[in-house]
Amino acid sequence: MARLCVGFVLALVAVGAGADELNMTPGVTEISRSIFDLHMFIFWICVAIGVVVFGAMFWSLIHHRKSQGVTPATFHESTKLEIAWTLVPTLILIGIAWPATQVLVAMYDTGGEDLTVEVRGYQWKWQYKYLDDDYNATFGFFSNLATSQDEIRGRTEKGEFYLLDVDEPLRIPVNRKVRFLITAEDVIHAWWVPEFGIKRDAIPGMLNDLWTIVPEPGVYRGQCTELCGKDHGFMPIVVHAMPEDEYDAWYAERLVAEETRKEALSKTFTEEELMVEGEAVYATYCASCHMPNGKGVPPVFPGLDGSAIALGPLEDHLDIIVNGKTGTAMQAFGKQLDAAQIAAVTHYERHAWSNNVGDVTQPRDVIEFTSSQE
């Protein structure tokens, strides 16, 4: 009994002192620190209740033992006691509810934002769109897992940020209020950055929102916290909080790059350009299932090297890339990739490895195909 009590006291002291391995972290934002302070406030209330309850229980066990000749009290009712054990818990709950409500209201106060970003979950990646004042997308991109297949499959040593790094992080400015509009394209996901103290479900057909103001530049990491499928652990979140002047310069560069991307949709690419771009798109979006060598993992993930799709009619090839295949893991990439990217990866799959169809796929071919389906 004594050892149990000592262990309990030591655990309380460690948690109260903020031991990282036992307690939640304060985070970096005002909201996250408010949540931490609320957590510690309620924790110490629970500690006080525990001390009173267990103290009374242990004192009674020790000092009211039958071996000491103590006889139990004989009373049936006590109005004062009933009032006390009703009133005291009520006051405790009110004392907890008041600060908790203030924090909750602040967490949902998304008005007055300086920047709005749409966050859309896919199996298994995140899409970010930067919106203007009218909620139109100025530009957007996908953020994919950057951990290599060699690390995942144990062929090489795991890096420092194993399963927590991406090819392109979300970038936001410090000291500005950023509003996030959270949704999903396929199944339920959840967008969570613990150091910001924010988490919200991403549900298809629904729009949830949250906000943050990050005071200091840095790299902050999170994950999807909803069991969204077999690769649930492969969709991390990385946010770069940048100094305001650096963010403004980056944003201006992305606007120029977006105009260049739109111009590329009407461009005629050389076969070499298509192969270079197609290989990059394939490595990002296709290689995890169909393998870098195009052999796949049959029968779940069919190979593309020598496949009927890659060597067959262009329309059939475009159809499965744009629309996916129902009942399989093959996603519809029509909303994830633009016409230039689809053209490049299609051309690459038709001419990589042992494949050599001999045709050339251009963005206009993809645009004509998608237009014919509308």
C-alpha cells in the first residue's frame, strides 16, 4: 500500500512538473498554450479531489479498523451531507466549464483572417489551395510523403523524419491569422498539427474550419489522425512558418509559376520533356503501387511494363488515369493532376521500361478527352 501511494505521488509530481514523456506539450501558439493551461488547471483540480477522497479513505482504513475496537456509526440520512455532495461537485463543474468554454469559443473564432487555405484530404496525400478574398483558388499543390520506399520496406536506414516529411510543405506567414477550410475528397481524414493545438476532421461533402497564428518561424509536423485506409500512416503534414517578408516573396513567385503552369497546358512538349516530367510524376503518384520498375505487386497492383493498358489505345489509358477504376486501389487522378502532368505520365508509361508504343501524348489530347466526357 505504501509503495503504491509513493508511486502515485511521484507520478503526480512528474506530470505536474511537465515531464514531456508523461504530459502534453504547451505548443507554440496562443491557443495551444491556452489548451495546455486548461489541461493543467483541470489536472490539479483532479489531483486535489483525489487527495481528499483517497486521503479520507486511507485515514478511515487505518484509524477505524475493527481490530482497534472501532464500531461503525449508525445513522440513516444526513440532509447536510446530501446538499454538500450535490453542491460541491456542481461548483467544481462550473469552475471547470467557465475557462473551458472561453478556450473553446476562441478555438472557433475564425473571423478576421489574413489568409485562407483550403485543405483537402485524399488517399493518401493533402492538397492545399491558397484562396483569394472571394475564396477562389490563386494556386494550389499536393503535399506527398517524401519518405522513400527503400526506407519503408527496410532496405535502407530510416531517416530522422521517417514518415513525417513531405515533398512540398504548406507555407504560412508568422504573426498573421491563417484560416484553414478542411474537407476531403474520398474518405474521412483528420488534419492535425499538435504544436498549433488544432485538429479538425476532413469529411467529404462538408467544410470544417480552424485557425492559427504562429508567432515564431519554424517547421511544424503533424499527421492524419483518422484511420483512412491501408496507407493511413503515409500522409504526414509539414507546415513551414516563414517570416512575413520571405512568405510574401515566395507567394509572389508561386503566382508567377501558376501562370507559367497554365501556359503549359497549351504547349507542345518534346518527347524528352514528356519523359522527364512523366518520370517525376510517376515517382510521386504511381511508383508506390506500380513500383519504380513498372512491375507492380500482382495481383493487387498490376504491373505496367508490358501491360495491355500501357500498350493499348490511348483513350483507354487516359480513362483509367483520369477516372480511376471502381473497386480497386486505382484512384481518379483527373482532379489531382493537370493536363500537362497527365499527358507526361501517360507518355512515360507508354515508353518506359520495355514499353515503346511510338505515339506522343500532349496536354491537348488530355483536354480533348476530358471535354468529351462532360
